[in-house]
Amino acid sequence: MIRQRHRETAALFLLGDLVATVAAFLAAWSLRFDVQVVPLTKEVPAFGRYLQLLPFIAVVWPIVFYFHGLYQIRRGQSRVEEFFSLFVAKLLAVVLLAGITTFWRPAREPGSLEYFTYSRWFLVLFFGVGVLSVAATRFSLRALLRSLRRRGHHLRKILVVGAGVVGREITHKILAHRELGFEVVGFVDDDPGLAQASFFGVPVLGRVADTGEMIERHGVDQLMIALPLDAHKKILRLLDQVSSECVEIRLVPDLLQYATLRAGLEDLDGTPMINLSQVPLEGWQSLAKRGMDLLISAAAILCLLPVVPFIALAIWLEDRGPVFYRQERMGLDGRPFFILKLRSMRVDAEVSTGPIWAVQDDPRRTRVGTFLRRSSLDELPQLWNVFKGEMSLVGPRPERPAFVSEFKHKIPNYMLRHRVKSGLTGWAQVNGWRGNTSIKKRIQFDLYYIENWSLGLDLKILWMTLRHGIVRNAY
């Protein structure tokens, strides 16, 4: 039922997106050729020529939106984040349309010597109006759904069996997505200490043995069993008890202590398996992220090439030592690689101490190195690591193997940050957790990034890095 509700909601948003996109298409035509917000240099083309683009738009737009997560439920996603994802998806879709219209040459108009070409200003207007119209439609649909659910229309009532950690967690998630139309009427639990308890405004109604009575009294449509693993016999008795009731039954496995990333159901020749460490950076999404890394890193390298020789000369003149510094770090899947940096410390600075944390006003730094560290210019060579595929522009910052060996035994879930490529900057860094700060806090932000990854989130982090300043966000 939850999946069905999700599909129904996604279908509603898909329909709204298509209607808003067609409306934006017509508005862009009117602005370009009727209102002429940009003066025309040629005659007004036949409207039928532009109508030929609509089948392509009707197919490609939903695909691009789908792969940008715009038809997925995302807990806690703000309107700003949704708008940002929508902006990126529309931009990519319009770029694809521009590519098609560049290489596709429709037949000549009768009596014309020139091939027909589509207006670039039309595409610009279609993009701008499309972003606004789709965003307005989506926000209006969400407001309408919330209003209908609050009034009690088409609600499905849920009774949660078990008010422990698992039951409270699944209830919290259901309440966070009221747009799906579910109402949790209460819990049943055998713990005497929870007899009069209430969680998130949802009361404990009675004991597990009272489940049948509660189903009838509250008109329950769905039973959500969230009992611990050691309650196997109790679950079997409950299933036997409610077998005569006309309710849907869902079993929530007690695996939350292991499911530290999003879980997914897989199938091996008919045998179901739960993947407890599934990440969104797979398939098409991984390819899109890699493409962005290649384009931006290549462009940045070309732009910064004239600057690097001057920095290199300053480093060499100070102590005649090597310009670049290679340091082993741990990256994707725990594989080591050598990160590139412009040398900011004295030669052989760690010969006597071994690997230690850099500190503010580190005495091991050179004068040029102090400037490089404060401005983060020492990190520029890592663009080559990004271009080679050893790192990404955005991701958890890579640590040295000696520190990884120490932290993985002290900090729970530390190694999960290695499920994605390391990055030049990350969600932890743009939120102030960089350098010699709390490792636990950094892990929390890194895991949030991994679990909620999207191209929109990557672009948001890159924008925050530039907006707040490279000095503040890189280290």
C-alpha cells in the first residue's frame, strides 16, 4: 500500500509536470513570437514546426526528472532543495533539447532556400518559464494534498504493533510524509512501562493481545508489525489472531541497528535479500556525477594553469625543495591513493613525529605554505586527482590510512564514508566541520550526504563553497 500510494503521488506530480511544461512551452512561444520580448530578425515561423518538439519533450522531461529524484519521497526535503533539483533537471533537459534542435534539420519551407532552425531565445524562455511553472504547480499540488489529508479525505489508518525503537522510527517516518494519506491511530505494546505513553502525539492503546479489538474500534486498514527479533513466537500468534480481520499486514524488520544507510530489497533467483548499505550513487547517477567531475575539473585545470607556475616558483625560492607533495589517503571502498598537493610544510616535516594532525599556526609550515593553506591554494593539484577519477569534486574529505585505522575502531560507522569517492569539498566542510574539528560531527554530515546524494546537492555544496569562500571551506 505504501508503494502504491507513492506511485499514485508520483503519477499526480508527473501529470502536473507535463501540464506545466506544455503551458510553459506555449507561453515561451507567445513571449518570443507574439509579444516579441526579444526583437525578431526573421519572419514568425509556423507554429507546427515547434509542435513537433512536444513528443520529444513529453518523453525526455519525465526521464530526466525521474533520475534527479523528483518523483521520490525525500524525508525533510525543503522547498529550496526541491527547487534546486528542479532547476538542474530543467537545465539538463533543455540542453538536451538544444542539442537535438542543433543537429536535427527539418525540411525546408516551400519556396525557401534556407533550412529551418529553432530560436535559441525560445529555448531560453522555455527554460525560465518552465522552471517557474513546474515549481508553482508542484508546490500547489503539495499544498492541496496536505489540505485534503488534514480534512481526513482518503486516509488509511495504521496500527503499529510495538512501541520500541523500531515502532517509533517507522511511525516518525510515516508522520513525516502525511502527503501519502496515512494516519497512525496508535501503538499496542506489552511493556507495562509504556501503558500510558505517547510518542509524536500517537498514544499506546493497549497490549498486543488487544490488537483485534483495536482494529475493530478504530477502523484500522493496515497493521504495521514492528516487534524485536526475539519476539518471533509473539509475531506468529499475532498473525494467527488477525488472520480473520480484513486488514493489510506489513512486517518491519528489526534491523535498524545495522541499517545505517538506506536499505533496499534485492532478489536472487526468487530469494529476497535486504541490502543494508545501498547508496544512491549507482548506475545513471554515478555516470552523471562523473561527467560533472570531468567537465568542471578539466575547465578548472585549464583556467588555473597560468597561475600554478608562479606559485611553484614561490615555493621553490623559499627553501629550494620540491614543489609538489604526494600523500597517501584512503578513498572509495577503502582503496589507498596518493593525493597531490602544493607543498606547504618543510621538507621531511614528519620524519621525527610520524603522521600527526595539522594545527593552527603549525610551526612545520613555510611562509609561503602558510599563505597556501589559508587560501586553500595548496589543494589545487587535487583537481588532477578528480580528473583521473581517484576523487570527486564533492564528497567526504579523504583521511590518511594511519588516522583511518585509529578512527574506525573508535567511531561507529566511520568506514561507511568510504562507500563514495572522496571529495575536494563536502557537506561537512561547508557546514563548518573541517580541519581539526569533531570527527563524530563530520561523520554525521558525511553520512547525511551519502544517504541524500543528488546532483542538486552537489551543486549546492559547490555553490556554498564559493559563496562562503574557499578559505573557509577547504583545508
